[in-house]
Amino acid sequence: MRILYYASIDFYSKPNPSFHLMTTMIEDILADGHTVHFVGCRDTSKEKHIPDNFLNNKNFSYVLTDVKPVKKSHFSRRYFSGIKYALDTRKFLKEAKNNFDIIFVQSSPTVLYNLLNARKFAGSAKVIYNIQDMFPGSSVASGVMPQKWMQKIFYRLQKIAYNKSDYITVISEDMKNKVIEQGVIADKITVIVNWFDDTSVHSVKWEDNRFAAKYNMDLGKFYIQYAGTMGYVFDYKMVLAVGEKLKNYEDIEIQMIGEGSQKQIFIQEAENAGLDNIKFLPLEPQEMVSDVYSACSVCFIPLKKGIIGNSVPSKAGLLMACKRPIVTSVDEDSDYFNMINENHAGIAVSADDPDMAVKALLEFYNNRKLCEEYGEKGYLYGHELYSRSNNMNKYLHFFKEVIKGDPTEI
């Protein structure tokens, strides 16, 4: 099996779940004996772009085009940079015509232009569009794109993108439903969830926890934690409301770990409200994932209303692997809401109800045994569902069925 992996322009922009997921995907495709030709970008601000284990594999090859980093807040500049990336990589797709069985196209706001390239030069290869984040749906739901005329334009462009692919993979049932709502037939869509690396992510004992030691954390305190991107899909106002209601609990600390476009305004509003129970900490390196998530008592994932389906939290599987319960504020009619509650991986509450979020958090605070019980249940449910080995087996099976021309239900 010969796969051309067509990366998005954001692939190497920063440490992110996409980078981790897709490098492990390439590792497992190569380990299964197949060839991968990687088409991507060379960030001019970085020196390292391709992992050494790829470079040393005879079945791996790559071509890169130079890009200059653009801040995420500069939408128009980023969008035109994405178009330029597609134009610059066009020659690579032309050179690769008829040499591959599959062209796997990673999602981005400018994915249409990559898909146009893939479609034009696919030859007999099948084009798979891998959706990690819905655009413009995520931007519309988060309030970043309020202009109706702009929404209409980008939704039309997205429909063209769907039509340029032979098959579409999405990362949740909620996302599949969103794609169907936009006119794509269900048979064209396959759900394979994002995974954690089950060979490395695990629960870490308190006495061995490097993150807890680094910040001199107190085993007797109750830690509510969010670790991830504090961007537009993240509802920091929900955290402020929860922080206000819990500020008199001296043994509860709310940890906000990571970076993102909303972090500074979040910090400022927390300071203005005098919420010193909310602590802001920097992003930790990838090798600290198990320590970070194992240090919390409960993880809080606050999502803006309408986000789920357009975007999916990548941390749920990691938390389940670390045996930590989840409290999430999310749309009540979503598959994600039901998954958390029905499998007792945590407690899901309405996206616009901070009182219920506080009630759920205090339920775990007042019953530490319940944290352990939900952590164990979440582990049993999520370990296989979100494991790298299980989901990469699904991908490899899916690729083989695509080449045959009739992918079966995964």
C-alpha cells in the first residue's frame, strides 16, 4: 500500500494534538510495511521538521515547501498563506501522479485548495479527506465569524471540498452528523476517533509525579484541572463562573495549563474578579502528559455551546488512560454528552449552566472515592476506544478496503 500524506500548513506550527496523532499514524503505517510519501511545509523559524525514525526508514520519503509562520489571530494572512502553500505544493502532487494508492489530506481552513490539487493529480488513487476540525463551523459556533455573508461563502467552499474527496474520515459521531447535515451521504463518512499512545500514557502515582513535584502540589488539596489550548472553543467564562462559586473553598485549586488566544483576557478577567483560586500554568512538553493529567483530582472541559461536532476535545482519552474523571459543559443533545454520562467516565452538564458544573465538581470533591470509581470506569470504557493500537488497526483496515473500492463499516 502506497500512501501520500498531504499535511496541512499548521502541521508543524506548534506542539499540538494533530502533530502527535499524525506522526504516530505515519509510524504505524510504516511499521505495517507500507510506504509513505509526506508532502508538507518547512517552517522557516524551525530547524527540525522530520523525526529521525522516519528519515531512517527506507519506506518513507518527503518533500517540503518553505512557509513563514503567521499568528493565528491574523485570519486573512493565514488563509492566504494556506492558499500559497497549496500552490507551492501543486508541483509535488503532479510529480507523484499515479505513484500512490491513497492521498490522505489533512484538514485545515484552506483544505479545499489541497483537495483540488489531490483530485487533479490523483490518477487512480483514492482521495481521503481527514477532518479534525470543522471549518467554518467551529469558527461560527465559537463566535469568531459572526458575519453571515462570510459564513455563507465558506460553507459553500466547504461543500466543494467534500465533493472533491472520495471518502471522509471524522473523529466523532457528532462530527459525522454535522457533515451529513451539510449534504454528504453517510456512506462516504467513516468515524475513527483520535487516540492516545497506549504504550506511553498511563496513571502516575503521586509520589512519582514530576508535575506535582515541580509545583509543590499538596496531596490533601482538590485539583480541578484544564490542560490544553485556551482558544475560541474553550469557554473561559464558564471557568470564571465556577471559580467565583468555589472561591471560598480553600482546599480547591483550579489549574489552567497551556496557552491560547484567549489566555491573556482570561487571566485579566480572573485578576479583576479577585479569583486567586484559579492558577495559570504554562504548557508542559509531550513527555509530561501522563504526569500532568495524573496530578488532577478531576478534569474540567468547558466547551462553548455549538462547538461539539465542529470540534472534539482531544484530552478525553488521555484522562481516561490516566484514570481521572471528567466534568464537561457541553451541548446536551450531543453524543459526547451521552458518552460521558452513560459510561460513567465523568459528569456532563449543559454548556450554559455553571450551577450544574459546580454541583458536579462538588460531587467529586465531597466523595473522593467517587473520583476513583469514575476514573476506573472511564479507563475500562476508554482504554480500547481511544487507544492508538485499536484505532490505527481501524485506519489500516479502512485504507485496505478503500483500495479495494468498497470500505466496510469500521
